[in-house]
Amino acid sequence: MQGMVTLRAAVPADTPQILRFIRALGEYERLQSEVVATEAALLATLFGERRYAEVMLADCDGQSAGFALYFHNYSTFLAQPGIYLEDLYVDPAFRARGVGKALLQQLARLAVERGCARLEWSALKWNRLAIDFYLGLGAVAMDEWCIYRLRGEPLRQLAAARAGP
């Protein structure tokens, strides 16, 4: 059943709800142990002096239904910005009601309004439901690319290493 979906940019008072959605997403993705975010850290990084990301919140029939957390990236080949969707989550009670599509439509509008060349994101390979949803919107899998990540001790070691051969 479709409900009335409304979207709005998050404000500092939304920080507890954002953290609840992040924790629910961690549970859904079987990554609960990875979620170490706190309200204080979110407040500082989303609404502080330097804002590293933005959040769009979705309500359905007046209830908190989901969120999208995104930030700008940049394509050197195109010499244009893009929007990277870090997280998209819709509460199970509101799935199949147009909430996820509304969030992605709004991000697409923002991308066009801001002169971005693309909107992109990652999906876990086992999350077939999400992948099928994205493909249905016209998204294309970038299978020839692999994501690499430095974190924790390897990140600190590289940062402390001296340059040279």
C-alpha cells in the first residue's frame, strides 16, 4: 500500500533518529559490530563547522520511515562533481511503499540541480532485493571496479610512513 511520503533535509535535532536508522541498517546488513557511531560524532560531522555529509529523511504517513546519507565526490575525467550515496535505509514496516524510490528521486534531483554528472553507491552482493530495485531504476553495476579500503592500523601506518622508494 502506497502511503504519503514526505522528504526533508535533516537538522541537528534529528541526530537520535539518524543513529537509530544507522543501527538498524547495521543489523540488516549483519554488520552490527561495525557500528560505533555516536550521537556526538554524528552531530559534529553532519552539522558541525565542517559538514562531511548530508542526510535526507523520509516520513510515511507521519512516521519516520527511512533515510539517505550522501556526500559529494568528484570525477576528474568529467571535471564535474557527483553525489555518492553512502547509506539508504527504509524501515521494514515501510518497504514497498515508495519510500526508497522517493529518496533516490530526490537525490537525483539534487544531483541535477547541483550540476553533478552522476549519482552512485555500493550494494552488498548478497542483497538481491536492493540490487533488483536499483537495476529497476536504470542503475548499472560497475562490475569492473573493486573497492579498496584502508582503516585502522594499516591507515595509521601508511600515514606515518616516510615517502620514498
